[in-house]
Amino acid sequence: MNTAITQLIFQTLNTFLNIYLVLIFIRILLSWFQTAEWAYNAMSFLSPIIDPYLNIFRSFIPPLGGIDISAILAILALQFVSSILDSLSAYSAVGF
């Protein structure tokens, strides 16, 4: 496969993961303002997008004392995959 196309694919996936990471942060911050109507409207939009991913980690780590720690693991996993994609993109730029 052409290295330019491969690099474009890796960069596109990495950009998607970064946008998804920002959406997770927004979802977490909005959970602190559950009583505000504007936050509820935004949560109702983000929950179907973000919660399926977070539910994977919630099955491993249940909420502790009302605090959802699983989001930290979900963010770390996304950052790990993003760093792998960065490495693969740099590796494909070299042409190997």
C-alpha cells in the first residue's frame, strides 16, 4: 500500500480518537451538572455515543463510593491506542 495513504489512514484514526477523547472529557464534566437543563440536553446527546465505550470499563471497575473510576481507565486505553497509531504513522512515513 502507498505510504501516503497508510499515513493518512493512521492520522485519520488518531484524529478520531482524539475527538472521542475530548467527548469523553465533556461527558465526565457534564455529569457534575446533572441538575442543569443545558447539561441534561448535552448528556442526552453524548450518552449514546460515549456510554457504550465506558460500559466496557465499568464492567471491570464498578463505581467506588459514587465515583466512576472506570473513565480513567477508558481514557488511558484511548491514549495508549493513540500513541500506537502515532508510532505506526511515523514508522510508515519512513517507508518500512
